[in-house]
Amino acid sequence: MLATVLGAALVVALLVAVPSSAVVAQVLTWTANDSTTRYASAPATAVAGPTTIVFENSAATGNTTGMPHTLTFDTSTPGYNHDVALNILANPFDANGGRHEAEVTLTPGRYRYFCAIPGHSTMVGEFTVGPGGADTTPPEVSAVVSGERDGSGNYLGSATVTVSATDAGSGVATVEYNVDGGPWTAYTAPVVVRQLGAHMVHYRATDVAGNTAPEEMVSFTVVEPGPDVCPNSDIRPTVVIGAENTGVTNVDTGNGCTINDLIDEDAEYADHAAFVRHVDAVIEALVTAGVLTRRDKGVIVRAAARSDIGY
Ligand SMILES: [Cu+2]
């Protein structure tokens, strides 16, 4: 009976011990050979936390001459972490056969290391340490809807949903979406919705550590594209009045007409003032619709006033 109780206690103790011993320690390995100018191999990145440093300078790593090297962490040059004092001297004929280990704790940042043997001054390098520990933060996900819109904000003919996800910890593993509550689908490219009507596109992302971001949603309406009111559009890249390039982008205003089409500088006007009033009116409508800013309007109307159209 006592033995059974002791046995049970032992089992409990072993179970409790498992989580800490299950943490896999990071091992970083440097090797050296006959070169006096560079290490044969070295890590470029690591994560913060307890780390086993291995420095091997032996026949196995290519040292055929018995040349000694050190792996020495820089503790003085500005711009680097200075919290690890490491200075391992190794050569193929030392008591360890040239293979040495040390236990250190790395913190986020950059470390610089070098070989301290005289004449080996270019044998240097650095590595970056990222935040360690378990990733418990889900990815950040967002979506943007794009497409040609009418004055009410409806998408003409189709809407395109572009989802992006980032994860600072373990990285993004999967991004998924569904349209109007349909099955979740792996997101690989922007999603084009052509079916007319109101839609909801849901999206979510999961990181490598298994954290899933709460589902989010964008909603929009796709309507029949209207007839092209301006079939022979002036599609110059910017708004041009007479000889003057205003620099304002000559966008499609939503019905197939560009801003240059609406300004219509080749039409007949009673006089110059009539042309300027016409420009002021069409551009004001575009400002109200959110197509142009008030500043754009100023630039365009002043260019119209300076032009000789209508004279
Ligand atoms: Cu060296």
C-alpha cells in the first residue's frame, strides 16, 4: 500500500517535470577550418532564450593544419548586444578535439563575434536574435474592397476583395475566406465577386503556432455596370485644359466618362466665362461625389480660367 502511494507520487512528479524538460534548447554552431579570414560556417539568425553554443575547429570541419581560432563575442562595439561574454579557444589538438560547447542566454538584438587570434582580424560576423518564447498572438488580418463604383458606392460589374495577413511571431500559416457564408476556402489571390447583389466576404488567418484571428467581414454591393456614357473617352493620364497639364489624375468618374470628357474643352461655349462656369459646375459635382478634392478643383478651375477656350 505504501509502495503504491509512493509509486503514484513518483508518477505525478514525473508528469509535472515533463513540460520544462520538453522545451527544446536552441543550439547554434560555428565551425572553422584553415582559413584565417572567415569562419567555415556560422548562424545568421537565432531566437532569444537559453542557447547552447557549439564551436568546432577540427579536422572534421576542415582544419588540416592545427591552426587555432577563437569564437569571441564582442562586448564593446556600439550597436550590438554586449550581454554575453563568450571567448572559446579551439584547435584540433586540444583536449576537446577542437569541439567546445557553452551555455548562454541570448536577448533580442544583434551580436557581433570575431576570432581573437592575431592576424585573423577579418574573421568576424554578426547574427540577429528575434523574440523567443511561444507565439500566443494571432495574425493581424485586413481586407480591402476595390473596383469601379457608382455614386452610391456600389461596385459596377464586380468587386475585388484583397486580404492581407501578418504575424510577427511564428508567421502566417493559412488565410481563408468565404463568400456569403459559403465554405471556408484557402485564400491564394484576390477574390473577385461578380454576382449582382449585396455580399459579405468573411476572412480569417491562422499562424504557424495555431493561433486563429477572430473572423472579420467586409460587405459591399455589386450592381449592373451602366452603359458607357463616353464611349470615345479622352484617356490621357492627367487632366489637360488647352495647353496646360494640371497634373490631376484623369480618372474614370464612374460611368465611363473621364474628367477630361466632362470638361469637354472642344465643345462650343458662348464665351470664355461660360466655359469656366461649365468647368466649375462639373468639377464641383465630382468634389461632392468624393472623386476629387477641393484642392484638385482649385487647380483645374484656375487652369480653365487661364485658358483661351471660349474666346
Ligand atoms: Cu582565427
